[in-house]
Amino acid sequence: MPSIVIYTTRFCPYCVAAKRLLQKKGAEFEEIAVDSRPDLRAKMTKKSGATSVPQIWIDEYHVGGCDELYGLDSQGKLDQLLEGN
């Protein structure tokens, strides 16, 4: 399995939905909560160019947010990424 990192906040419904999809796929991920952590949010923003959460990476590939994750799934590309292809 590839390395998956997801930046989240506690009360974000999109974060919950993204994590739920990854869990459904059996994917393990590192969650980095940026609640009350401006240093971590700044790091996420610099790395992604976005201020919204979630921000998701699969290995070095920046997926983007929840909509992009579900878009990859509907195209059949998420399973390929999760298999490391």
C-alpha cells in the first residue's frame, strides 16, 4: 500500500467523507489535524497551494480534496493509486 496523508479538521464533513472512503477501501492513512495548529495549516497550504481541508496525498501524488478523491474513485483510478500503480 502506498503512503497516504490527509490533512483534516475535526468538524469538517468533507474530511469525514474522505476518511470514510479510504477506510472502505481498506487504506491506512496518516491523519494530520490542523485544528488550532496554524503551523500545520501553513505547511499544508504551502505544500498544496490550497487552504481548504481535506488535502490528500497518495505517495507523492496530490489528490486534492474530497471531491477529487471521490472523482478518482468514480473513474476507477483510486483503486490503481491505492495498489501503487
